[in-house]
Amino acid sequence: MKKAKPTFGHSKFDYRLAAIFRRAVKEFEVADADKERADREYKTGKLPPEAVFAALERRTETGVILLMTAGALLEQFIYSYAVTFLEAESFEEHLGKTQTLTKWLLLPKLCENKEVSEDDPAINNLRELIKARNAVVHPKQKELGSKKVPTEIARFLSACRNAATTVDGLVEILKSPAPKA
């Protein structure tokens, strides 16, 4: 059941997770830059391989934290958006188990009659973030030398590097004005 004329962002939600996410973005950016610098210095003989491996581990750890935090924050945002317009019990009963991507496509239409294109850049970034997160959370056994490994590493790094843009783009979708009736 829809609520009478609510406005997303009007009610105060506790978005502490947003502050944690912003810190995770900064920590990943530092670790990513440190890894790139370590690679360059190793090639010139200024760093031993152990330093490069340590930088790689740090970047991976901060990236995993970033992806997990981004996923949780986006779930929090879409949930608070949904319950701004729909009764919480009704949402949980009918849409609570729906996949995250589907919620981001369906709920703006259901709540405010906003069309969100499947090929919207924010939706495409979300799709990649979800795939990268799932590869971390649900790892599949791969053969040594598999061509999937470089693809997954590239997806992981891309999703981490685009996490802030992804979150900001999706929030912009929710905050954009609804079409006039």
C-alpha cells in the first residue's frame, strides 16, 4: 500500500554507513595509488617484491571493504526509499527478497512513476559492482591460468574505482523529481 505524498529524504534516516563508505573510498584510493607506485618502483629496482605484494594485499583488503560497504549502503538507500512510499510490512512481504538490481529498476517506477533505463550508467555500474562483490563473497574455484581470473581482477578494480560514482549516480536517480502527472 502506498503512503500519501511522501518525499524521499524528508524523513531522517541514520546513514552512518555513508560515512564509513566515504572513508572506505578514501582508503581504497590511497591503497590503489600506493600499489601503482610500488609497481613503478619495483620495475626500477627501488622496491623488493615483498613490498609490491604488501601493497597488493592492502589494495585488495581495502577494495573488499569498499565493495561490501557500498553494497550494504545501496541496500540501505533503496530500502529507506521504498519505505518512504510504501508500507514497510508490504514491502518486506512482496519485494524484500527481490534482487538488488531489480529493486533499483522497479522501485522508482512503483513509488514515483520514474523510468530507470536498464542501460543507465548508474545501473550499469551497479551491475558491475554486484558482480565484483559476488565474486568476492561467493568465490568459484578456477583452474590455474584461467582467462576468467584477469577479467575478475579487472572487474574488481573497476568496481572499486567507480564505487563513489555508482553510489552518487544511484542516489541521484532517487532524488530526481518525479514526472508530472
